[in-house]
Amino acid sequence: MSDTPAPLGRISWTDLTVPDATGLHEFYTKVTGWTAMPLSMGEYDDYLMLGADGAPQAGLCHARGANSGIPPQWVVYITVSGLDEKLRDVVGLGGKIVMPVRSMGKTGRYAMIQDPAGAVCALFETVTAETT
């Protein structure tokens, strides 16, 4: 994910979460031309998938640790302001919180939601002095 926050309402990041990210990164390097850069998660590596210019394009993650229980799927992260309020709106409008708020390093926090039609995405909020 970029150090520069995406404008509100934009898709700011995309991750693919699968049981075996190591076994799948070759597929995406050959199909898309991305380069896989290991990202240590402690006991295993997830991957930043880099474009030809070296900029991160997506994440390729194992369904372990914080990602445990996520079915194999691409997840988009939509930048919002006031994450806690947005999550109350999700529930009030008939959606569900699939994964509660988690930190994303020092840059932000996110939660996975399901809309009333069943589609899943993540809402992401940049951490600022006001949100900590």
C-alpha cells in the first residue's frame, strides 16, 4: 500500500488471500508481469506484487494469522473517513461486519464488511492524530 493516502471513496489497495500464496505467486508473475517481493509476516512470507516500474500493485497473502478464515478472493480496500461511524452505517443499512477493525501497520486501520447483496470488501481509514 502506498504511503500517500488515497482520496476518500477510492479503492486504495487490493489483496488476494489464498491458502498457499507461495504456490500462487508464480502464476501472477507470469500472467501479469508483476514481480513478487516477499513481505515477512513472522513465520511466513506474504508478497507485494510489484509492477514493471517497481511500484506495489497488489498484495498476495496467505489465509493465515490475521487473514485466517478469509476465503480465496480478491479483496478491495475502499478509503473512508470515520471508520467506526461507517461500520455502524454498514450494520444499520443491512450489511455485516465480517472481520472487526484491525491495524494495518502504522498507516491505517481496516475492517472487512459484507453488503446486503453478499459482496465483501474492506473499508480502510488512514491513521492520523485524530483517529489514534
